[in-house]
Amino acid sequence: MSGTLNNSSLKTGRSFDLGKMNLRQLWVAYLTYPTILLYFALIIASAALAIYFFAGWWPTLVSMVAVVIVYPVVWYLLHRYVLHGRILYKMKWTAALWKRIHFDHHQDPHLLDVLFGAPATTLPTIGAVTIPIGYLIGGVGAAATAFGTGVAITCIYEFFHCIQHLNYKPRSGWIQRMKARHVLHHFHDEDGNFGITSFVVDRMFGSYYLDAKARPRSPTVFNLGYDIKEAQQYPWVMDLTGAPPRDRPDGARPTETRKAA
């Protein structure tokens, strides 16, 4: 990791703080991050398998397009009904999973380590969705293409997700709008704007909203409904955290408050 990114002013004690990083620093962190490097390696391996078991140009292209279409729908359904669901934290054996895959991110959206999905959960999910699609279209070669496409889309999602939490105003208008909608999801009402790079599926399912005037602010936007009352009844996430759930993220506090905590 670069010396610049090891500077204490750019990270908390737990993770790189995107709220204190610029675009150049993000690129360095992103391109050297172990999870992203693993994804890059899997994309190369998938491409090699796709070439070795080449299914033909038509099945290869169709499998890629199919994954591009299906991926945002699956992400939306998982994000809305699993990551924002309240079932996982109510069971002791899944509480740690829910904490890692989404609760920590909403508790402090600027922390890079909990922004990226854990490969142990992302890769089986990508495989379960993409490999059957590709195999049905063109056998092993197309299955490898579909999986590699899914991992590549994940890399793109993760980078733009970082941009949405970065201390940086994009020059592109469409990226500015994308970022604004995602910020609303984290800081105004979590029950909407579930997309990352596109909100087409949000529009289809009626969960898209344009600005803070469109709906009242949610009291559970930072804890996803896992408040003090819920934590007392289902304590496993709180036990793992070592503190009661917060009603706003650490990254939203003034620097002095964070140092004193």
C-alpha cells in the first residue's frame, strides 16, 4: 500500500476513509485492494476458460448481454429484500453475515473495507446467477464468459460505489446524478434508490425518488431498523460491534468528536 494512503489523515483506525480521499488516492487504493486484485485474476481466468472451451461468437455475446441485463435486477432484489431485510440479524448464525455485508456499511458509509463486498459472499452469488445462464446458452465456454462478465460488472459497481462516497464532485452530469441518488439512500431514506450505476429497476419497482422533498427522512436510514430496541431483543450484531447501533455514521461526525470517542 502506498505511503500516501497510509497517512493517518486519510484513514480511520479501521479502514480508508473515502470522505478524506481524492480521486487519485481512490484509484491507487482501488487498484491495489486485495479483493479487486482477486476479481481481476478471476476475470483473466474466466477469459482463458472461455477461449479454451470457446462456444462460438454468438453464444459468447448472448451470454454477456444476458448477464448485463440480469445482473442489476438480481442486485436490486438482493439489496432491497436481503441486505435491507430484518431476518438475518434475528438469527444468531446469520447475524455476523448481515453485519458484514451491509449493516456496517450503513453505520459508516465512508469506510472502504466495509464498502466492498466480501469475496466469500459475492463470488458464490455471482456464480449462482451467471454460470447457469451461460451454461444454458453455450455450455462451459459461455458459462465462463458469463461468470467473468458478472465479476467485471462487480468491479465496475464497486468503483462507482466508491465514487458515490468519495470526497469528490464528478465532472460528468450523469455520474453527479447517480451519486446524488445514492447519497439519498444513505442519508435520507434507505427504502429507495437501491441501484448503484442505474436506477432503471428502482423505477420499475416504484422505489426511485428524485430528492429529499419526495419523501420524509427515515429514522432508520443509518441502522436499517436495527435500533436499540431491536438490539436488546436480538443482541448478536451489537455484541459483535461492541457498542449499541448508532443513529448516524461515524463518518458524519466532526473530526473532534471522532477523536474523542
